[in-house]
Amino acid sequence: MPTIQEFEAFEKVVKTIASHPDTSAFPTSLAHRWPNPVDQMAFLRWQLQRGNELQKVFDTPGATSEQLIELIDNMSYNSHEERCELLRIIDSPVVPWIHVGKDKYGSHYRISPQSDTLYPDKEFSPPGGNEPLPTSVLGVNLNVQPRNPPCRRRGHYAEESNMSNESDDTSDTGFVFHQIGILEEWVGDSGIPKSKENISQGPWFPTGFGVVVKFGRNGLADGIYIIYNFLPVDDCTYERAKCRSDHPTWGYLGRRSDKFAVAKIANQMSSLGFNRPLSLDQVVDHPVELVNAVHDSAGFIIRTTVADVSCGR
């Protein structure tokens, strides 16, 4: 009987043969390596068992939903190592989604974790070689109103940020955040009982909003927000939109009659959950600008560009 070491060595040969144009190459090589059919079957059984073991690893979530919630609420977003650990979980092949709650209309929502839902309106490379952070960490300028999509304009708001940032202390004009995932709405049969088990089965539909955690200069979480995705990825081509659409039907959530770009949904992740009331706070009802984030000279994470608050005043 061949040894496991011999099986592993031959599997490397199999990977080379897999790209061979002659589809009969593998059976011939297997028979050449082990003429005895019993040894051939032993290799095939070992290969199948190995594949099943690898699949179990692939199908195992990187963390439970409880562990993910605890990490989001308590980690330091200034720490590169802790951000990497968060990305390891939310970008793993199997990720636990998180119940958000239900709104006053009875619509149920959840978070489907991913780190690249939102994208900056313009890519920016600060002078001095201080490169922006990955797009899992971005900034939002609340006092900037891009031209598209059309919306009633605020007279003193610029259409894009126009000055390099020096500090990110003015949270009323914007903030930095880490992406958590996309907000999905349950769209199942309205006639079935709304139990946790039934709701969990789906189906779920993307709302167009990304879910983020705002954090301050100290790196600590400072609220869970939803931000409308003005540059979505096409479901068919898998390409991200290169410019904002001028279509006016943006920012609607569920059966709400008003549209918005940004809203706070919780102080922390642990306050969300199945059947918990979902209400919106700090609602921003006009389009906003997303920008890259970068480390400042003191090592804090800030928005790359901001609007001149004196503009138009």
C-alpha cells in the first residue's frame, strides 16, 4: 500500500497534468504510477477524503456573529493588526450575517458583511508619499453635495471637497469609517409567520446602502451608520460604476417616502438584533461625498480632503 507521502507527491503531479490538453493523461499516469488497481483506488479515496476535509475548512465561518459583533464594538480602528483581523473575518468565504431589526413598517433587515461596498468619488494620493488606506476605510464629507444625483441644493455646500485635510476633529462636517457590509431587506412571503427561523431563510434583497462603523481619532467605535452607495457594482458585468448616475430614484429604504444618503442606526452593533426596533438618527437627506482616508503626521486616521467651511458664506 502506498504511503501518504507518496500520495501527496503524486498529487503535485496531478495538478500539473490538470492543465494538459490530453484529457486521458491523468488515468494513464495513475495507472503508470500504480499498476495495481487496489493502489489506484486507495489514492482516489485518499484524494476524495482530503477534498472533503478542505471543503469543511472552506465552509467554516471565520467567526460567529457574536464574535464579529464584539470585535466591531471593541476593537481599535487605529490598529493595523486589528483591522486585518476584521477583514480576515468579513472577507472570508463564509461569513455570519447579522440581524439588524425591523422598522415601523414591519420590514426586517440584516447586515451581509463585506468590506468593499462603498468607494471614494475620486481617488486621491496625498503629497509626500503618504498613501491612502485601503478602501475598507474611507471618509464621508457631509457638507459636500455632489452635482449628481440631482437634489435640492444647499447654497453654501461645495460640489466636491477642495482642500487638503489637516485634522478630522470637526465631526459635524464628516467622519472616517470602516466598512462592515451591505444592508439587506427581507422580501419573503408576507403571509408566513415572521419567526426568526422563517426570516433567516430569506430571501433577502440589497437595499443600496452600505453599513459602516464610524470611529474617532482615538480609534474607538462611535456609532453604526448606513450610507447610500452612489457607485455600485453592476450585477451582470461586476464592474463598478465610474461616475454617479443622474437618476433621481436614490436613497429610498423600504417603504419610507423620503430619501437620504446617511443615517445612524445604532450606537453599537450589540444593540442591533432580530425584531429590535430600527430607527434612523442624524439623517442626511442630500447626496454626500466619499473620500479616501489617510494617516496624518501624528498617526491618526483622517479624511484626505474636506470642504472649505467658509465657502459660500
